[in-house]
Amino acid sequence: MRDETADNLPGLGDPEETRRQFLTKLGFGACAVTGLGAALTVADFLEPKVLFEPPTSFRAGNVTDFPEGTVRFNEEQKVYIIGGAAGIFAMSAVCTHLGCITRPSGEGGIACPCHGSKFDLEGNVTHGPAPHPLPWFEVKADATGNLIVDTSVVIPHGKALKA
């Protein structure tokens, strides 16, 4: 049945034709929005997502700066450089439990402030919940005695640089 009031309104033709035109425009609009969204997703995918991290190798000072008993914390690299009885070594300051940054404790060791793990000055766990010791990193000295620590090379415990 046809609505007679549509014939009386100026500018409106057949009501079915107006509805059809509206739905056609709505369909084209939905396709345009979907296409635009897909194009933006592809453009975002093509842009590289690069993380700029600090270099894995860094200078830590001179061999003479680390006599036995010296413990220095490099906050930027999250590394301890320690002068021990066996020589100079570097170890991670990142707790092996949940990745918190440890701090030297007043008791001559290293403590994690997050969950209470404690380590000795060689990185061995003395109190849990940390499941593993702190990893050691490679330490080399150049010709002038400057120490170079490479955090990308994990070495076995006890392999210190002889000073």
C-alpha cells in the first residue's frame, strides 16, 4: 500500500526510491570507511617499529679503578662492575625472579626491593624467590687498560678479567 502523504510533500518522489537511494549511499559509505581503515592498517604495518636500546658494549672505566672490594652500579646499563679477589667482572643488576632492578645492600650483598631476593657479590642467590643467580657479562681491557663490558655475551660464573 502506498503512502499518499509522500505525494503531497514537495521534493520527495517515490518513498521506495528514496529508501533505496539512502541504503545505497549507506552501503557505499560503509565500504569507504572499511577501505580507509584497511589502508591505514597497511600504512601502519609498513612503518618500521624500531626500539632504540642502549648499545650492548660500553666503557666501564680503567682497570686501576676497580681494586678488590669495589662495587660500582652502572644505572644506564643495569650492570654491576665488581673488583673481586679473582679479578674484575660484570654482572646483571636485573633480578632473575621478575626483572626488578637490584641494589647493593648494606650487608655486603645485593638485594631486590620488589620481592626480597638476596644475592652475594658474585651473583649467587642467598635468599629466594629468585630461581637463578645473576648472569655475568664479558669484560675485556683494551691496550690502555680501559674496561669494555659487553652485555650481549653471558659468561660462566668465576671467569673474571685478571687485573
